[in-house]
Amino acid sequence: MKRVLIISPYFPPVNAADMHRVRMSLPYYKSFGWEAELVTVNPKHSEISIDEMLLKNIPNEIIIHQVEAFNYKWTRKFGLGSIALRSLWFYKKRVNQILKNEHFDLIFFSTTQFPLLILGNYWKNKFKIPYVIDMQDPWHSTYYNDKPVNERPPKYWFSYQLNKYLEPIAMNAVDGLISVSQGYLDTLENRYKRLIKVPQQVIPFGILKKDFEWVRQNEKHFKQHYIKKNEQIDFVYVGRGGYDMRKAVVLLFNAFKEGLKTNNEQFRNIRFHFIGTSYAPEGKGVPTILPIANEMGITAYVNEQTDRISLYQSIYTLMNADALIILGSEDQQYTGSKVFPYIMAERPLLAILHPESSATQILLNCNAADIISIMAPENQSTELIYNYLYKASLRKILSKKTNWPAFDSYSAENLCKQQCELFNKVLIS
């Protein structure tokens, strides 16, 4: 049995998006020849909400080490709120102790807290242990360089400079790469030619079916996050917002606005609910979808809630919607991590995506959604969305006949197997 030490600063009960690959894989590593231990940050240092239900489906035998972090209330005064920077020194100290006393074949970083990744280079030099990085998002991204200042993330200049300096430290020694997007890997290869010879694999997040089974058995624990009226047709989106999704949002709202103009009696019963659109701490998120509705004069039909909701609450919300929407980024490399719960919810699904995104390919493979390309001529996209919304207003849209055998290839167990196959390649490369 080979041993992998997983670095994931956010972990249940912290309600963070970037820990779900590890959370879903933990039940299966051992069946593919790998014994996993985890090093995470003590939840008391998290600025993200806590959800005890996330501890469901975590195997009891998994050893989880916790490290400390500098207090968020103090460090934010200096502009350092990132848990990666707050825990970096503590990670170095604790993992040094672990690696001195125990043997591990591999270190696996699965997080979007990128500054921590430089420790892979350090531990590799000190303990001769290879490391693999899971690229769930771009690290040093140039996407926002030509965007207006008001559309850039908070502290963009500082993050940009920091990432530009730190990314090479990790990539110049990394032994394997996993990514949710081929585009992320292509970008890294263009920057670091050595990566061409490094084992790589595109592996999406996948789905743990036990999550859905648990929600169905415990529906009494959950609530609606919007007012549901009998005459309304409620379209629901659960996931992040952002200025890079403006094109998809405008296409949707243009078609809806045309419907209000030409067929008001039907379209006026449609409502759009966008839930959990910000990664900011509770109560501090900035809406990015509702302002577009304001500009277009349709505020009365649009609800945006920036606060994140728990995994199981999001599953319940998706399952109880009249219809679902997936919005995609203008950046073709972006892939939504929540595509699979949308499919499992078995509701009518409209996806407005970049045609080259991996989310588009997954939905096509599974025949799970009506897909609108954000790159198609605007009048064509508007007409297609209009027709979909009109059918929805008549309650005549049905769920697609999902290709479930194709969907099963994205199960957490199968995708964990792919991770372990890449780990094996790293050891023999």
C-alpha cells in the first residue's frame, strides 16, 4: 500500500468549494492501492462558514492532521486575509514533523490556496518526496489585466504580483498535474516547457451519489432559499457569479425581456434565483448578477443571494427547482465544478456556456442539457433562449433523457481511480 499526504487547507466542516475532490475521493483511495492522510487548517481559523453535515461520508479511519494559522482578525489589518498566507509557516513546521517520522510516497496539493504550493518544492528538496498539484483554477492568471478596475477581484494588484513570483517556484519542480480543464494545463505548458514531460491528467470533480441519497432521506433538514408561489416558474442557479459571466447573463436576460415585451402574460410568471454567487465571507459578498437585471429593468424578476449555501442545501435547492440554469464564463478554460449535481437533480436544464469549455463537453457526453453557446450570433442565441423560456412558462419543458452510462464514468470512485493512476505514473517517471 503506497501512502499519499494530502494538503487541503479547507476541509469539512468548512464549506469551501475547493475541498470536494478530496472529500469525494477519500472513501476510494485505499481500493486503488493508496493510503491517504490529510493535513488541513483548524476550522476555527476559517473565514468561510461551517457546515457540520459535510462530515457525512468521511471515512472514520482517515487520519486528519490540523495546523494552526495566524488570526484573521489581526492579519487582515495588513491586507493578509488569505488562509494560505496565514497558515504557510504552520504548514511548513507541522509537515516537517510528519515527514521526519513517517514515510510517504507522494504529496498531493488539492486546493486553490495557491501560495501553499511552493512548499512542494521545499519538501521535495528536503525529503526527496515527489508532489502533484491539482489545478482547479488558474493560478497566475492574466484574464483581468485588460478589464476595468471595478471588475477585478479585491486586492488584484497584490495577488497578481504574488502569483507571478510564486507560481514558477512550484511549477519548476512539480512531478505531476491534475486539472479540471485542459486549458489550464496548456497555459502552464506554454510557460514552463519542462511540464511537457510531466504526467498530466484532466479529471473533473465528479459526483458522490451518496450525497444525493442522504439529502433525499433527510429533506426535513433543509429549506427553500426563495419564496415559492404556485403560479411561478422558478429557474435556479447555484454557484459563483462574476463579471466574466456577464455575457451569459445578458443573453438570458435579453431573451426574457423580449418575452415580457411580446408575451407578457406567460413570461411574467418566470423568476430567476441566483444563489451563493460570492466567495466572500457571509454578508460581505458583492452582487454581480442583480446589477445587470437593474440595468435592464427586470429587477422584480431576479433574486441574487451572494452568501454561499452548504453542499447538501444546494443539492436540495437544485432538486426542488422548476428548472435549472448553468451560466458559463467568457473564459473558455473555466469549468464549473457543480455540473454533476445539476445533472443528478434531474430537472430541466438550460446551459449558457462557452462551446470550448469542459462543462459543455460533459453535458454533451451525458445528453443532460439544452446548451446555448455564448459565442453564437446574439440573435440566434436570444431566439433559442426565448423559445426555451416560453415552453417553460407553459410548463412544457422536460428533463433530457440523460445518458446515465456516460454519466457513471464521472463517478467519484472512477475519477479517484484516475487520480491514483496518475500518482503511479509519477512514481515511475
